[in-house]
Amino acid sequence: MRIYNTLTGEKGEFSPFEGKKVRMYVCGITPYDKSHLGHARTLIAFDTIRRYLLHRGYEVIFVQNITDIDDKIIRRAAERRMLPLELAEKYASESAREFEALGVMKPDFEPKVSGFIPQIVELIRRVERNGCAYVTETGVYFEVAKARGYGGLSGQDAGELKAGARIEVDEKKRDPRDFALWKFGSDVGATFDSPWGRGRPGWHIECSAMAITLLGETIDIHGGAMDLVFPHHENEIAQSEAATGKPFARFFMHTGFLTVNGEKMAKSLGNFITVEDGLRRFKPQSLRMLFSLSHYKSPIDFSEASVAAAEKSLETLHSAISASESYSSKAQAPTGLAKEAKAAGREFHARMDDDFDLPGALVPLFALAKKISGACSEGKAAAEEAKEAGAELRSLLSIVGLAPVGKDGGVEGKLAAICERHGVLAGEGADESVGALIEIRNEARARKDFALSDAIRRELEDAGVALEDRRDGTTGWRRK
């Protein structure tokens, strides 16, 4: 498997630092308002990458943070007369439900800045002990001049960096490039005690602290949108390596922008469409298909016409599966359809192994769908062969979250659809799928979310699965 590494500017052979265990950190949302489809594009891209790695047999530990302490959150909370963490929790919860509706799997860990203050303080202390931080009247700053190779990720030289956008302006800093590790202040509900004085973390230090705490001092993959290359990820590298003396991340992966008329979709530009509005106007899988038709590194220009085209493309694939599942014929002569399905699967994997080229991987699936639909329409294929080819097509689409939802009469197909709705990976068989859903249901019951618990039970009953509940939890299941 080869992955494009922003750090080296080229594709590199991927192998995890430790066996088959992939430590993966993706920068999540700053919930000061509703999430928009630009956020969804990035999270769906990394969800697809995560799903494929799991399919390939890797053990993926997936961390995606929530920045719940931030200037924008503090300002918006003051406008709404809310506490900053209260505002952040409101929008984070809304976004979680929306991303789940888009089929995004839940992270293994979803840390929040507010829950990692001790770890952040300790990391700053490590940077300070190693001589790379200093204190001013406004906060604790990282001294960029002492960072080896600074600018290597973004490919900028020192002169460009000094004049670069988004650098924090503060006359007390030794160098314009220096950035805040800790900002002094007393904003109600958003500041904490520290060895240097009351305040809150700088933007960049939070991700370093959470990644190192949850994944270790060197992680395998660090991901985010393209606009995080500089200064966010550049600064993460500098402060992390200053603290640990080890490489921070082996691979950096960045997604292209979702644009509107060629401009990046952003709240600051007022050209964004919220995920909530997107789900109201379009089918979730149509949006997912739109993002799948472009490489994760490429920009996507959003329009209603592009969503409609994506939906039509997805229907082509789903119609072939439906035709194969309902197909009945007495034809016996082999047509080679099943063999072609296996060949399509090999090409699909080859394309995905080459930097997760999902658009390229879909090409053989469209060709296979055309052959399946044609064979079923003409009645030339044997029923068993057509069903085998359709099952292969369904299986390949399920790897990347694009399989038909709720269209398969079998228990396994229905369970896969339920898993997809709740953002978990379906297992190889019914046992694994039901087990994953039971785990989600038990977690819901533990936090007294009985609406979700009851909903999963009903969905499983509709799929032909009866749960065996006792006071101490779900002990098993059976087919009805």
C-alpha cells in the first residue's frame, strides 16, 4: 500500500510503526456553529480511509478531537449569553448526529480540549524544560528559531513564514513566527490554572497533547483538511518533537477543499451549506457518493447538479445489485460473470492500495454493474452466477460505505445497513455485526439514552434478530 505523504511530497510505502496497529489522528471540528458540508467532505474522506484499512486487516486506533475551547467559541457564547463549553457541547452533539446520518463511523476516542488540560500543561512543561518556550506578559510561547526543520511540512522558507497569513500578532514575542502554547486570560468558563498563570491552551498544543496521550509519541497517520498544513500541523510538529525528541507523525494526509464556484466553502465567506441543510435537501448516500467520485486530495466544486449526477451514478450500482438479487433464470451456460466480478474486485483493491484512489476503484465497479444489469436483462446468465456477481459488487461497495441500505432481504444485508446507519463497521458475519450493535446499545443504556437503545432493538427485530436482555445487560441473540 502506498500513501501520499505531505511531509515528503511523494507517495511512500505504508507500514505501521508497530505490526498491524495503525495509530491515526484526524483534526475534528471547532463547534462554535453548525457544521457544514466542507467539514463533512474531510470526515467522510478519512472515514473511507479508516474503513479500507480495517478491511485490509489493520487494527486502527482512530482519534478525532473536538476543539471546545477557542476564541470563536468564547465570542459566540458571549453573544448567545451561554457558557463556552455549553455552546460547544450543543453544536458538537448536533454535528455527531449529522455525521452519523452520513455513515461516518464513530471515533475510537473523541477527546475534548477541556478534558485534557493536565496533559496539555505537562506537554508545555516538557517543551519549556527543553529550552524551546518562553513566557511573556500575554502567555507562554514556542520559540520557532529553535525548531529544527521548521517549514518542512508546508514547504515555506523562513522569510515566507514571517510574512505568512494567520500568524499571531503580539509585540511581546521574540519572533513573529513564535506561537502561543498558553494564553493568559480569565474568560469565565474557558480558563484554567497553570504553573504560569490562569489562562487557556493555544490552538496547536491541544492536538499534540491529545495525540501523544492517546496514541504515543510517534503516530502513523495525521490527517486534516488542506488549510491545516500551515500553521496548525507545522506547529504541531515543532512543539511535539521539541518535547519528545522523536518524529511526531510518519504520514501526513490532507483533503482538498469543497468549493462553491471555485471558492473554498467556509463560514467566513458565507458560502457554506450546513450538514443539517444538506441532509434535508439530499440523500445521505448521494452526498457520500459525490465526495467519493473525486480523489481525497482533489477539490470538489459543489452544486445541486453535481449531487444529482452522483445520485444517478450510485443508482447505477445499486440497480445492478437489486437486479442480481431478484434475478431468476434457468440458463445454465456460464457467462464468466462471476469471474469478471472477482477481477473487478482485484482492480478495486489495486486502486485503493494506491493512495486510496476511490474514483479509480469505482471504475471497474461501474463496468461490472453494467455487465450484471445487461446479463440479467437479457436472461443469459445463470441465476447463481448473477447473484454471486451482485454479492461481490455489494461487498466491495460496503467497504467504502456505499452499499445499498435496507435493500437486501437477507439478515446479513439488513444488519450491514443497520451498522451503517449507526456508524459502525459491519462484521464478516451476523455474529460480529450484532455484537457491534449490542455494544453501542449497551453504551446507550449506560448513559440512559433509552431512545437510541430502543431504536436499535426495533431495527434488529425488523431484521429478524431477537435480543436476549436481562437486568445486567444483553446476554445474547437469536434469529426470529
